[in-house]
Amino acid sequence: MSLDGATAPVYEAIRRKASFAKVIRNLGRLVDARDEAGSALEVRGVMVLMRSNLDELPALLRLLHAHRVTELLVQRLSSDLGQPDLPARYIPIRQYVDAAELAPADLAHAATVFAEARALAGELGISLHLPRLAQPAAPPAAAPRCRWPWDQLYVTAAGELLPCCMVATADRATFGNVFDDPDGLVERWHGDAAQSFRQRLADDEPPQVCRSCALYHGTF
Ligand code: SF4
């Protein structure tokens, strides 16, 4: 359940045209239906952390606890979209990310909020996963820093096999279209574009799209 805020003004400023009241009502219905059915379905909260919602993290834990949700995964924005050949239609998104992402000056306050959130999560019995606030001093010695293009499929509705969901659209990076021939999925998965992308990701010169990715830098 994606919840990027604990109050309507903050949530609805991020998720434009959404209704916080409706989302919370539906969360309640989902959890009620689960419990009435005696189901073991696990419901997890996911929050994209930004400057505008950082201070709502403790309140979000309380809100989830009140709705019998026992896990919260907090993520940073996935990319600063810093690649030089960024398609023009991403420029407004990059500007939004630049304004929304935690700045270096926010990190000390974020650390304080994280400490409060960890303590509260312990009290409430919520499993809380927080992102790193700073890049690791040294990257892992063993490349690659991201396993996604080896381990998971991401295919768009138009049939484009992308390296991962962070890429979002095929004009940033693609392994090709799986609808191009009957064995398209297998062909694209093992094709030159995929192998070349993986090879560069495993080396010290990753593809441009990875260079500004939070997963690559270990801060996702
Ligand atoms: S490092 Fe590259 S392949 Fe991995 S998630 Fe980021 S953009 Fe995708």
C-alpha cells in the first residue's frame, strides 16, 4: 500500500488528484476483509521519502499500526535523472526530483526523525525498513551493485523489455521488444542489448541510466 504521507494535505500534494480519505478507507476495508477471511495476507506500507513528508514518518507508523499493518518500507526517490541524454519529457520530472529529494542540509534532521521512527516502530511492533541517508563510504568490492537486470523481468504494456522499473520508459534504455517475434522474450533476455547492458553494469563504467540511480549508489 503506497502511502506517502499521514495527512491529507501532504499525501494529496504528492499524489495529485488522489483522495487520502478514500485510500485510508480502502486500507481499512482491505485489512477487515483479510481478518474476516482468516487470511494470512500480508499488507505492507511503502513510503517514498521526500523533504515534504519526512516529518510525517512517525505519524505514518501510528496510522499503519491503527490499521493493523505491521511493516513499512521507506524508499528514497529512485533516481536524480542526471543522465546527460535524458529525454526532454523527463526534464520536468527531474526538476521535481531536484526540489523534492532530501538535500545534504536535510540529512541531520532526517537522522533525528529516523531515530524517533525506529524507537516508535519498536514500541508498536512494526517492522521498519529505512534507506541509507548517505552513500556508503566505499562501494561493495564485488560488482555489480545492482542485480536487477539479471534476476527480474520488467516488461511494459507495449512489450518493451526494460532493465528494471527505475528506467520507466524505453527511450532511456531497453533490451528490445518482446512482441517482435514468437520467441521475443527469450531472444531479448539473452540478446546483445541485454548482455551489453549487464556487462557495463558489472564494470566500472555503468550505463548512463544507472549512474544517477539510488539503487546503484546504495541509498534507495
Ligand atoms: S542500477 Fe541500473 S539496472 Fe539497476 S535499478 Fe538502477 S537503473 Fe536499473
